[in-house]
Amino acid sequence: MKIRYYPILFVSILIVGLLLLFYLQAWFLENNGYDLSSVQLTKSYTLNAIMALIVFFAIYAYRDKYRDLLGFFFLGGSLLKFTLFFIFLYPDFNQDGVLERLEFLVFFVPYGFALVLETFFLVKLLNTV
């Protein structure tokens, strides 16, 4: 596949994958009696989607000029995601003083999916000549 199609493919897989995960996770939470508004599911998926897009397009835009630094862009993007997690999501999760498994998974399911997808495309970009 030609490199110029990577952004279209990345965005398509990211959106479809996150939507499927979102509905699967929302269905699971609703069937187990959790209130979706209290677990900030939408906020978590939106934050992860936006950050994955920013990281990917930063890597894609600088793939030729800063080829040796793409790994650092990737790591910096992960650091930025965690920083935004602690700014926007963690305070609400930690109101009771305990970060429960459910709250952990609300952030890390979309984070993990986006991380795997970003890693896959970073490797594809680095392997192109």
C-alpha cells in the first residue's frame, strides 16, 4: 500500500475500531448496572481519539524531515495522553479516593487500542524507504 493512503486507513480503522469498542464497553457497563454518565465513557473515548489523531498526524507530517526522532514523537504523544488523563479524567475518577478497575478500563481500553494502532502505523512508516 502506498504511504499516501496511510492517513485515510489510520483514521478509518481508528474511528470504526473506537466506535465498536465504545458500543461494546457501553453495552457491557449498562448490562452490569453502571451509569454511563458517571463513568465518563464518552469523554475518555473522545480524548483518546483526538490524541491518537494528533500523534499520528505529527508522525506522518514529520516522517521525512525528522525520521530519527519519530519514536520520540510517539513517546511524547503517550506522555501527553497520560498528562491529559490526569488533568481531565483522573480527578473525577478519584473523588472517592479509590481508582476502581472499572474506571481504569474506561480509559485504558481506548488507550490500548489507539496505542496498538499507532504503533502499527509507526512501524509501517519507519519501514518505508
